[in-house]
Amino acid sequence: MSRNGAGRAFIGSFTSAGGRGVTVAAVDRETGGLTVLGVTDAVPDPSYLALGPGSTALYAVSETEAGAVAALDITGDEPQPLGEMPVGGNGPTHLAFAGGHLITANYGSGSVTALPVSTDGTLGAAASVLQHEGSGPHTDRQRTPHAHQVLPDPSGNWVLSVDLGTDSVRVCALDPAAGTLRLHGETALRPGTGPRHLAFHPAGGHAYVLNELEPTVTVCRWDAAAGVLEPLGESAVAPDDVVDDAEAVVYPSEVVVSHDGRFLWAANRGHDSIAVLALDETGEKASLVTTVDCGGHWPRDLVLDPTGQWLYAANERSGNVSWFAVDAATGIPRHVGSLTVPAASCVVFG
């Protein structure tokens, strides 16, 4: 919490594109408004962030050729560096906690890395690096693996990695003592879709994989006991006239599920929209309801605040974070405000 008692948001941005690095902002829970408290550029290109256990440390990938992850002390309003560690891969784009380790998805090298986290929040050297294998039909984007996201499943027993280059999602087991990642299984998705990120239904039995190379979301059944992800079907996240237009530029980036499991939102770069999809009671069917303007250009990230009342879009190319009031009955977001954040890439809440 910030000194004024409001919640806090942490915003990542690309320093190589004029971003400030990591911005700390106070969050007004009544209005959704953001007010800048502090900034640090200590980490190059901190494109994705994750809050540590206890909320006293923040972790950031450094999406560079060298590839690193940094720890930051956030007990004050201006983050203080706690050190960084190489990830043994290049271009890390995402990170998450699992089994006492920080796991990174390394887009450039197509690998996933596990690093131990000490009780004081500092990071140890990489315990393991799991290299993905394979390719896809898009020769310009899928010649090699490109791990784009990594996250634990709701049971905490598995780590899933979404690979845009191989059109698949891998399910891994993590040894919490040794930090070793072991491949348990791999789910193939339709070739050429380019899966980027996934989100779980709050009930835990379904997952929604957002595809970057086609504006669709793949609905999957998730069996936590067996560690098996099963594709059930796809739904559009852009209107038919956009999907059918070969000249249209639409690169979906992030998928979010409402806390009550009734709605799904997806950010569409290029189309610069937020798609609103209704989920049925089973969670197995997703239907596009509408799209709304994202409040900027090139929405790279989309996130709900902890209350579920406010939706935030990090608009990379327009350099702002916009926020929306979510209609609880329809799921349709209404634009309320915006904060200037050059080269904004992600938002997380503390």
C-alpha cells in the first residue's frame, strides 16, 4: 500500500523506446485513477513485471538480447534495485512464481528458466533452463520456438508455457527443491495461430489461449489431476469484417477472465480494441459480444484490478495506460481516464 492508503500499480515500459522503466502509481479504488508516485530506469526494457510473495519485492524481465531478470525493493514508492540474474536465454517476455522459484519465458531463445528466490527477495542463479523444440508454418514468425508466457495452473502443481513459434502449450513439472523443470506434455493447437498468452477460468477447469497470428481465442479443458490441456474450439476476438480482411492488422496480445467467470476480454493491437466475449455457464463456449476502443494505440497488456471493477490497458505506441469501468451486467468496459506512460508494456497491482 502507498502512504496515502490507496492501492498501488506497477507499470513496465520499454526504455529503448523512450519509456521510463518501472513506474509506481497510486490507485484510487473509487475512480480507477492512477497517480505517479515514483519511477526507476534501473532495469533495461522491463516489459513484464510480477509481484513477489509478501508484496515487498517486484520482479522484472529485462527483454534484451542478453536476457535477465531483476529484483526490486518496493517497500517505498521509488523501487530500489536488489540485483539481477541472467536467465540463460534471450528476449524474456514474461515471468511468474511457482514452487519458490521465479520462472521466465524467453521469447528469443524459445526456452523457460527457473531461478530460486531467497527469503530476502534476491534471486539465485538459474537452476534450470528448459529448451523448447519445433516450428510453425509462418516462416517469418515461427522458424524457431518462441516461449511467450509462463504461469502456474490454479492447482499449483504444474507450470504451463505458451509458445508462439511452435503453436503449442507445454505442461511442465517443477521440482521445488532443485528448481528442475521437466516436460510433462505438449498440447498442439491449430498450426499458424501463434498462441501468445492464456488465462484460466476462476473455477479452474478451463483455460483460454489467445492467439497472436490469428485474432482468435482457443477454449481448452484443463485437467489438473492429469496435467492435460485439451482444445475444444476457437472463437473470434475481432469482428467478422476485420477477420475476413486480409489487409487488416490485428495482433491480439492479452486475455483476461472476469472474477465471476462470465466474461472474457482480449486486447487487439492494430485494431486498437478490447474485445468483450461472453462465457457460458460451463466455461466451454465463448461468444464475441462487441469491441470497444482501447483508449490508445497498440494495447500490449490488459489487466483487471483486484476488485474486478476496473480494466486497464497498457497502450505501448500511444504511450499511455487507460482505464475502464466494467459493467457488471454486460461486461462492456467504459473508458474513464488515462495516464501518460511512454512505451507502456504491462500493469500489475499490489
